[in-house]
Amino acid sequence: MDRFPEACIERTVEWVDTDASGHQHNSAILRWVEAAEAELFRKLELPDYFPSAPRVQQVINYKAKLWFGQRITATVKIHALGRTSLTLAFEVTSDAGDVAAYGTVTTVHVPNGTTAAQPWPEHLVRAVKGVPASE
């Protein structure tokens, strides 16, 4: 089985991240996941990923509340790489290590100027699979 890369970011739950109940707003989880996703693709040196990778599915399972001022860690890992799709698995944990949310985000490769999914470019496949460019 392939060992796919992952990335983590740490954040503090800010007031703007909370809702009227005082805990994280549902949209905060996805913002943190997207920040971890951006970190992952910076780490892989794939800046061309974002303009051509629209989301086609997002699944978020909420397990615990996060409160204003609390530290969190969002971890994103490439879970599956298909011919035209890529699925990321994620987990957002509290500073106590409790899982607050987990799920998946699936994107597809739609190159600029096209309207349908196309195969991922070879350089992305190689980077995601950890294959050096010289091989």
C-alpha cells in the first residue's frame, strides 16, 4: 500500500471561529482543513494544484466542541489518488488530543480552460507518490 504524505497546522480558536453557542462554527473546521491542505501542497511543491482541483465531495463528522482560545491541530493526509480524483482524509484535534472532527475531501483535476475532469499530470502523481523527478 502506498504511504501518502500528510501535513499539520496548529491554530487557536478565535472569536470569529465560534457561533452563538460559543463553540466552533461548523465552517471553521473546513477552513482549518483547507489551511492544512495548502501546507501539504506547499510541502510537495505543487502550487498548480489549487487552481485546477475543485471539490466534488466533503464529508465532516463532528465529535466534540472546540472553544474560544483553545489550541487545535488539523492534520490532512492524502488518502487515495485516482486517475482524475484525489481524496484527502483529515482530523481536527483539541489541545487535549481529543478528535473534534474527521472526514474526507475529494477533489478532481479540471485544468484551466476545461470543464471536465482530466487525468492528473505526471508531476503531481510522482510528487504525491514520493517518486523523485529523476526516476
